[in-house]
Amino acid sequence: MFDFDEHERLLLSKFKARGYWTAVVRAEGLDKDKGVFNVNTKNMIKAARFPGIYAVLPMPFSDHYNVLFGAEDLSLSDDDVKQRIRDDIERLSFRGSKVKFKEFVEFHNHSPFGPYVEVDDIRNGFYQNLNKLQGRHSTYYIGTALSGPSTPDCWDHVADLVNDYFPANNPASRRSDEL
């Protein structure tokens, strides 16, 4: 367990996370070749409102769909999310027919997900201050909150840290595109 000092605690406590759930569901009446995406039709620049479904994507199995569900906070229970997914899917209609939800085949809670800080915190130097913590107390910070949500980005960030703080010629310092 980390023993953060007050400076570290204040800075790192600015991180927030979203709720993120995935499911495989069976449903009748959805298009078998096209996904359904939650968009804000009144303002295409702004994302759709959440909690709600991000997308319902067809799978290569009859009547099976991959559902991605998100929430701005972590307060929803898994049962609440399941009910919202069921209700949202049954509100859909295609070619004049209502969609019928059949069952959950799989359901997974990935929360907390997508760590972020508020825009004002970024403007006020959050990431510069976080970078100043690198190496302090022999501690180095890595992960998707700092590098982006993909594994190669995370490994590139690790390689950059190794190159910056331990510049010895070693294989761990290579970037993912060099491997």
C-alpha cells in the first residue's frame, strides 16, 4: 500500500473514474449487420447522455449482440445496469417492429474505468505536477490514466520513463513500434 504524503494525496485525489459494463445479450429484431450507437441528435458535438448504452454491436452468432454501457459515476449497481440495458434495448424498433430482449449471456463490470481529471485541473497544470512526482520517493507512475487507453500506449509510456530515468542501454527501454 502506498503511503502518500499530503501533496501526493491532494494531486492524485483529483482522478475520477467512470462506470463501464459490457454484456453479450440475445435479442430479436435488431439488424444482424449493423450496430446501434447512442448519439445526441440535437447536438452532434456533445456525447449522448449517460448512464446509458454506448453501442449495441452484432456478433457472428444468431441473435447475439455485444452491449457497451457507461455511466458518469460509479453509483449504479449491476442489477440497475442490467435493467437499464434491458429497458433501452426494448425501446428500440427496426422496420416498424419492436426489439425483444431475450437474455443476458454474459455480463461484466469493468468499473472503475477510464480514469480522468476535470478540464480545469488540466488547465491548472495537473499533468505537469504529476510528472514532477516521477521518481519522488523512488516511485514512478504509469498506466492508462497517463498514457491512453491502449496497451501499446501504456508500454510506450513505460519505455519513455525507463529512457528518462534509467538511460542505460537495455531492451526494456525500446518503444512498442521498435519491437
